[in-house]
Amino acid sequence: MAEVKVAVLAELGEQADGDASPWLTVREAADWLHWPRARVYKLTAAGAIPHRRHGGRILFRRDELCGWLDGFREGRAR
């Protein structure tokens, strides 16, 4: 059972001890969103998605991506 939990957490980009970083790289953000990396790069270049640049790296915060996606909610609220 513990092995399954570790595998699931690893798939979600989290560590088994619960100390997951809130920061995602472009690749991690694309995987987390189930989008192609090209789409993430395009939205980043347009300034349409919340991100940070540091040197040559582009970073995203999970909580900011969740909030950003909530702005596109359709249908009735639950």
C-alpha cells in the first residue's frame, strides 16, 4: 500500500513526505495541465498565464495556475 502511495505522489510531482515544491518548470506545468509544452510557452510569451522568469528559467506556482484556471470556469458553481 505504501508503495502505491509513493508512486501516486511521484506521478503528481510530490514527495512522499509531503514537502512538495509549489514551483513547476515548463515541462512540469505542461504535464500537470495535460497540455503540450508549446501551448504553455505560447501562453507565457503572450503574458496570458501567471509565471516568473529568473535567468533563463520560467517557473509557475501550482496555486496560481489553479486560480488562473478558475477564471475560465463554465457552467453552474457547485
